[in-house]
Amino acid sequence: MITPTRSPQVAFVPMRAQVARIHEVSPTFRRFTLTGPEIATVADNRLDQRFKILFPTPTAGLDAMPLDDEWYAAWRELDNDARPPMRTYTVREVRSESAEFDVDIAVHGRLGPASSWALDARPGDEIVVCVPHTGFAGDFHGGIDFRPPAGVERILIAADETALPAVSGILERFPASATGIAVIEVPHADDAAALAVPPPGVEVRVVARGQDPTGTLLVPAVQQAAETVLAPSTGSTEAFEDIDIEAGILWDVPTDAAGNPLLERGPFYAWLAGEASPIKQLRRHLVRDRGVDRRSVAFMGYWRAGRPEM
Ligand SMILES: Cc1cc2nc3c(=O)[nH]c(=O)nc-3n(C[C@H](O)[C@H](O)[C@H](O)COP(=O)(O)OP(=O)(O)OC[C@H]3O[C@@H](n4cnc5c(N)ncnc54)[C@H](O)[C@@H]3O)c2cc1C
């Protein structure tokens, strides 16, 4: 396979990746260590750096996948059956020196192509990843939504298992000046094993929901944590508008086009990610009921129970 020349103007590039190892981290998480000829060029940005995976299916092999800068348009033009499904994941850890990086996939049965692949994958299997690369000449690759203002003192984090790898990346680069509470809802208590060790200023609260719907425990636990992290409620002075999660995606991140925080400085920042319904409830609680400035809160209700990734 010929490696395409990479433009320094392009932040994310597609490349073939091979499963080097699989580690059963916990009942829900399988950690895939990926390697390949270009994997040493994956940028180590940590935090909640997202990337794309394209999964092979019985009808959509990877050989038809273009790996140059025009890949996206070409991928979209492939026939439905021949187009490898694409899903979003988080870079868990990069080890450039050994040309490896890890992704933690929460398996949830065989409903989706990503989870099905994760259940069946073996060392040697191949996927295509679209990742931030070190050859990019810009300052910021994008795909990172944990962008607190300068001088932040208190941080509130809320996540379900799909955002747990991102929380780990955030805890590993947590702002030195800040303290905070991270609430994470997972299917099993043992899934806490997938989480990075928090810095001393962060209290981690893991809640295990068992068979209950996603968000059952997250919403009350985050509301309780907000009591500690926030100043007393003022109620919102701004008109509050709910986002219709049936019609669109709940993705409200307070940054400008260049990825800079909308608030230059601020004492408080919240980052909430996971299934849309609890994230929508928490948005309402923080912004409408608790009067939090929406420029201090990143909400990402990016997956919908009962629906494939949009
Ligand atoms: C920015 C970002 C970062 C992400 N990072 C990670 C990550 O590091 N690790 C990770 O595991 N996930 C991560 N996700 C979530 C992942 O992309 C979704 O869970 C995705 O829908 C899984 O694809 P699928 O093919 O398995 O299921 P889909 O084909 O998308 O959906 C099929 C069915 O499965 C349901 N479903 C999807 N995900 C879950 C789930 N986790 N639990 C239960 N039911 C589910 C859907 O509602 C639908 O009914 C991330 C998502 C985003 C947007």
C-alpha cells in the first residue's frame, strides 16, 4: 500500500490501523491498541480528542477506502453497501515511540457496527482511523471540546460510559489551578477500572446503573455535585431555550470558530457528555434552574438511545 503525502493544511487524515493487542479492561470496556505504518504520526493531544473509525463489514471492505485528503467526498459517494460505517471515538493514549495508540470501546451488544466489531475483533484485524496528525501546521487540530476559560477554579464533569475515555484524557491534563467533581455513570461498578487516576484536586463519583436506562443515576448525582461546585442558585436571567433532541443533536460548546473559549476568564466550567436525554436535562438544570452562564458549559448529548450515530 502506498502512503499518501500529507498536507500540512489538513488536521485529520485517514490511515489504515491494525489491532496489535486487546485488553479486557472491565465488563463494558475493551481496549484496542492500534498500530500501523503511519500511526507514529498520530498527535498526542489527550483531553477529549475525538477521531473517527471506519469499520469493515461483510459488504464494505477497506480496500475501496481512499486514504488521501479527498477521502470524505469519495467515502460519501460509495454505494451504501460498499461504504464502511463511520463512528466517533476518543483517543485514549498515544505512544508515538512504539507507533501505537489506544481506544477504549464500550461494547453494548450487536446493534451497531462499532460494537459488533469490538466484540468480534482479533489481533491483526484492520480498520481505518481518521486522526489528528503531527504533520499539521496549525495550532489546534480541533475535535477537542474541553476548552475551559483561563483561571478556572472549579470544574464539574458529567459523563456516561461513552465519554469515560474522554474524562480520563481530561483528568490527565486537568488545569493545575482547578479543583472539581467528575460524575461518571457506567453499567457496572467495575467499569471504574477504565478510568485514569484523578489528580488530587478532583473527586470522582462513579455510579453504576445496572440494567436501568442510561442517565437514571447520572442526573441526580450531577445535580447533587452541582450543589457543591456551584455558588448558590440565582436562577437564569436569560431566556432559556430547550434543544429539540428529536430534531437535532445537542451539541453546545462555548468556543469560537478557532476553538478558543468564549469567556476569556472565569471561575467555573462544566463539561457534560453522553446520551442526549440526560444531558438535555442537565443543561436545563444548570443553565435555566441554576443560572449558570452558558459560556461556561460544554454540553454534548451526542448519542441517542434507539438510534444509530448520525
Ligand atoms: C465525540 C465522541 C466521542 C466518543 N468516544 C467514545 C469512546 O471513546 N468510546 C466509546 O465506547 N464510545 C464513544 N463514543 C460513542 C460512540 O460513538 C457511540 O456509542 C456509537 O453510537 C457506537 O456505534 P455503534 O455502531 O456501536 O452503534 P450505532 O450504530 O451508532 O447505534 C446502534 C444502536 O445502539 C445504541 N447505542 C449506541 N451506543 C451505545 C452505547 N454505548 N450503549 C448502549 N447503546 C448504544 C444506539 O442508540 C442504537 O440504538 C463517542 C461519541 C462521540 C460523539
